[in-house]
Amino acid sequence: MRETNWAGNRTFTAERILRPRDLGEVQEAVSRAAAVKALGSRHCFNDIADCPGGVLLDLSALATEVVLDAESATVTVPAAARYGDIAVQVHAAGFALANLASLPHCTVAGTVATATHGSGRRNQSLASAVSGLELVTADGEVKTYSRHDGVVVALGALGVVTRLTLDLVPSFDLRQDVFDGLPWESVYEHFDEIQDAGYSVSLFTNWARDEVDQVWVKGPGRPGADFFGAKAADGPRHPAHAAGIPADNCTRQLGVAGPWHERIPHFRLDFTPSIGNELQTEYFVPVRHAVVAMEAMRAIGDRLAPLLLTSEIRTVAGDELWLSPFHGGDRVALHFTWLPDEGAVRALLPVMEDRLAPFDVRPHWGKLFHRAADYPKLADFRALATELDPDGKFRSPFVRRHVFGER
């Protein structure tokens, strides 16, 4: 088998990929396998989705209906459903998901398992919308959970998720305004105000220039022509506009209002997302450390910039999910979209993490990082994983290293 992840920097080492068509086939595959892992959209940049010598389960052919319950304001979806597809159905029924990630192309289960997120001071990660899920455990048994903080962000370590129930809110419209040239002094002095200026706010930089390249404000109203010293963009922008990337695959800008699912993501579902051939890293620090963490990255900006397509700064609201990077409080996300030079990127990661270490830094589970973080509920998660999977069927090398601390 020679299958790769989205970026092409990882070749899966599993022995084979199975594509079950119903729940019974999932149960059979899991119960028979010595090592097994579910495979999502492959938008991961490390070995979190791999299962060396074992079986990968591609659930895209699994026959499961989307069930929207208007009375409870929830939608139950198959694990392999893409957010972009679900959003269209949800919107047509008059509802919305409270948040979406930058890319609507990713599967719900994979996004949730790694606490992938969007932006917004009051918006939690996508995993926080999960009110229930269906899980096939190591012996092939089907278990259902309702609002259990330990089983949502699980890195595939507890079993194979086959269905999820997501909380909904009433549908809403947003506009998207982009501003060029935000002075760093304004970022430091007005960071909270900037992040409160929209439903979702993102800053794009290469850390070496004297000003932030762009600010994207997604909100219900016009934020003004002069945004803390930045000027309204004179046309559509790609996050990597400074690198000469056209905005063709980006969601509509220039203040034109539209439905939530066509404005919250940065990229359109019907186009190749982001750059395509890229690598990614992301670190999270508590909001109270936002300015000093940004200063720490600017101090090494001359080392970061040559490898960067762009870097994004945004905020995410806290939650209580055991392995969520946002467990315990609101965090600032420092995201790095790299050129495809993994050796050079990996050499920088320890330097970046040392700079951010004083600020209680946590990495994104699905992206490139050097050291994992400690979590207050990590011991509880290990105990749950051992209870559900006593023989370690789902304990991949990634899980052994970063969750169980094995070498």
C-alpha cells in the first residue's frame, strides 16, 4: 500500500485500507484487527492517522443518514461527512453550526478528534458542538455516549467513531471585510478590541515585517474603513497574498453579506483549499499571554519568514474536553503555514517551542510539533483508553508517544 496524507509528507505504513459499507462491517473489521485506525480526510501533517502494519478504515462509504432534529436543535451525521456538505443541509433547514474551521473539506470525526477549530473570542472549537457519538470499541461492541468530555477529543485512541450528534443554533448571515497593513503597535495595544471586532477575526503575518499583512473580520456589520490603523483592502485577498497567491479559492469578501457557511471558512468547498502543497504547525497559549507570545515569535521572525507562506493569529474560547488544547480557558492560536521543506521546519520547532514554553503552550494534535503538552485530565484519559482498549489495539505509535509517554 502506498497512500499519503493530504500534504504528501507522510506515507501511511498500514498494511491495508478497508472501506466498510455498514456498521456491521466496521465491527467485524475492528474485532479482527490487531491494530486499527480510522482514516478521515487525511488533512494531518504527522503520523496521528497512521497504523503501522495494521488496518486503516476509510468510512466514506458507510451507509449512514444525516438526521436533523429541529426540536432538539441537533444534527446526527456520519463520521466521514465533510463539514461543507453538512452545512448546506443544516442551513436549508434554518439552522447553523456555531463555528466552522478555515477549511470546510475535512471530515467531522477527524476534525473533532483533534479539536480543530475556527476563530472567535466566544466561539469554541468544533469538538465542543458534539453532544453525542457512536463508538466501535476494540472488541467490536458499539457504545453510545452523551456529553462525555473524555470521548470527544480522543485522537482515535478509544475506538472508531461512526456517528456524531452536533448542537445547532439558528441560521445567521455574516459579511467578510479584509484590511491591509495593521501596525504591530496596534495589535499589542488593542488585541482584545481587535478580536472583539467580529464574530471571527484572523490576523495574517510572516512575523518579520513591521506590520501585520492582513486582518480578516467576519461579522454582522461593517467594522469601518480604518481598522486600528489598517486600511480596507481594495480587492479580494488570499491569506498568503503577500506571497503572490491569488484569492480565487477564498470565500467572498469586500463586505458582501452571505450565509454563515459561506463566510466563516476562509476557503471554498469547490476549490483546492489553502495552498494545497504545504505543511502546518499550530500552537495555543492562554489569551493573557497573547502579547508576550507574539513578541517571542517576532524575535525569531527572520528565521520563520523564509519558510512561511503565511502565519495566522486568532482566538478560540475555552472548553472542558479532556484533551482539547482549549481545556480550562480561552487561548490564542498561532498558526504557521509552511513551504514544503519538512527538514527545515522540524529543525525550527524546538526553537519555537522553547520560546513559547513559559506561556503554557499546547500544540495542535494533527500538525507538526516537537513536544506534546501535559493536560490536567491526561491521567483520566489514559485510564479510559486502557478500560476500552486493554490490549492497545488503537494505541498507535503517535498515541504511545504523546498520550502514554512511551519512547
